[in-house]
Amino acid sequence: MTTLFFDFMRLEQLQAFLAVAETGSFQQAAQRCGVTQSAISRQIQGLEADLGIPLFHRTTQAKLTVAGDCLLPRAKKICQEWQNASQEIADMLAGKQPELCVAAIHSLCAHHLPPILQRFCQDYPQVQLRVTALGSDRALKVLKDGLVDVAIVMNNRFLTTNTEMVVEVLYDEPIKVLAAINHPLAKYETVPWAELAKYPQVVFKDGYGMQRIVQEQFERRGASLRAALELNTPDAFRGVVRQGELIALLPETALVEAYTDPTLVVRSITADLECSTGNPVSAALADPPLTRQVVLVTTRDRLQIPPIQHFHKLITDLLPLQVKQPPLSSVKMP
């Protein structure tokens, strides 16, 4: 017999105890609980056996003993807590969740996510939506710690291997070069990797998936990433790059406003790879376009809760469509 079964039996015993204590009668307690009088008697006898002391004086009216008086307030509290917990869980499963917490990468929060958030708020007006912009690694950590219900992040298979996690691939997006309009790289239609290594860069802070991608790309080419400054928001990247000296490698969703900024240019990165000696690699060995994959992550138990389930469906159905919309302007050439 499992511990859970024992705990459940003790709860039934406490409920029987309260019924007898409040009615003063085993018979009336049985009527209140919808069971036979013998069932109530067995519950009380079992509880008394567990405690090792009688709880009632068996007279014409069931009166509490000293031990029964001691147990009464605690039994009331235990049964009330159980009732409260049961009601909260029932409300949660019925969609009456007070809030839904989301962690999402910065580049989505400004443009692509808001229309979907508004749609959710219309569908579930009683649920308070809390959205926090975080780096991917940090977002996955707070999800694991139970501080948020859903994370929309750059995929990191090392942090999403837990069998309880549900990972839904949303889209892949290209990573491009952001530079000032008067920067030497602005003359290129697609920028070679050998040219990227010549200039200092603005990079994402440690703990952001983008920093890891960029660092890995330079390392595999035997080149050094000249990281001059660390930032964590698209606005800050544009402000610094606009000054003219530094460049940045950013995902497409972080470049929406850059396309319409006359002081900035966005350039693709050439797929051809030059080895560390400067010799070109054959087309068959050329790298595919540099991209990042964005995923929606939650846990299996949370997907049983209607508001989270609905939010999950909205994101998987609508976010890829939002992201696939073309930039507001074509790539500018000086």
C-alpha cells in the first residue's frame, strides 16, 4: 500500500472525525458524508489506532476527549487546506489561471510578439499576461526554475534535453551584418567572412545565444572575434553601430527598424568560407547561410492548463507567419 494511499485514508479519517465532532453523532456524521454508520466508525477507529488514544467518549452523544479537543483545530485546518488546494487546481484546469508568465528574446518583443499577446489578452481577459525580455540561456533557466510558464528562445539543445520539456521549432532566420551607412563594409552586397574579421564588433552579453553563435563561427574559421562592446537590446546595437566604427552580427528579427534607418545598412554574409590561410574552400564545402533557430519551450504539465495551451497554439500558429513578413524596406545600397 503506497504512502499516497495512506495519506488519502488519513484525510478521509479526519473528515469523518470532523463530521462526528460537529454533529455529535456517528449516525448524523454518516448521513452528512453519504456513507454508512459502520464506515464512519471504522474511519474513527483507524484514526484512534494511528494516534494511540481515543478521540470520543462513546455515550448517547459523541463527545470529544482531551485528545479530540487537541486534534479538532488542526483537523479543521488540514481539511480546509486540502479543500483550498483542490479548488485552486480545479480552477486552473478550468482555465481560471490568474497569470501567465512568458520569457522571450528581445528581438521578438518589439515587433512580432505584440499582436499575438493582444490576441491572447482578448481570448483570456481574466489572465494577467507577464512578459519579460531575456537572453535565451537565462530564459531557459527561469523556465526550469518554474518562474515562467513559457520561453521563446534561440534553440540550445544542451539546455532543452529534459524529457519534461516540450520544444516546438518556430522558424529559422538569417543572421546579417549591421553597419553604419559610411562604414567600409557598406560597399558590399554580401560581406565575406574575411572582411568581417577586420573590424571591431558589438556583441550580445554572455548568456545570450547569439554571442555563442558568433563566437563559434569565428573560432571554426581560425579567426579572432574583435568584441569591443557588449549590449543586450536591438535599440542599443543600432545606437552604437550608427556611430560608424563598430559592426554587429544580428538576426533578422532584430533588424526590422534598421531597414528604414537612413544611417544604417544591413548586409547578408557570404556563404563561401575562407580557411585561416586565406585560401578559398570549394563550393561543395561552402557553409550554408548563417542562421539561428527560434523555438517555443514549455513543460508537459503546463500544457495541460488551458490558458498555456491556448498561448502555445497562438505562438506556433501565428509567430512564424509574423516573422516571414518581408522587412519594411529592401536592403539599402549607399
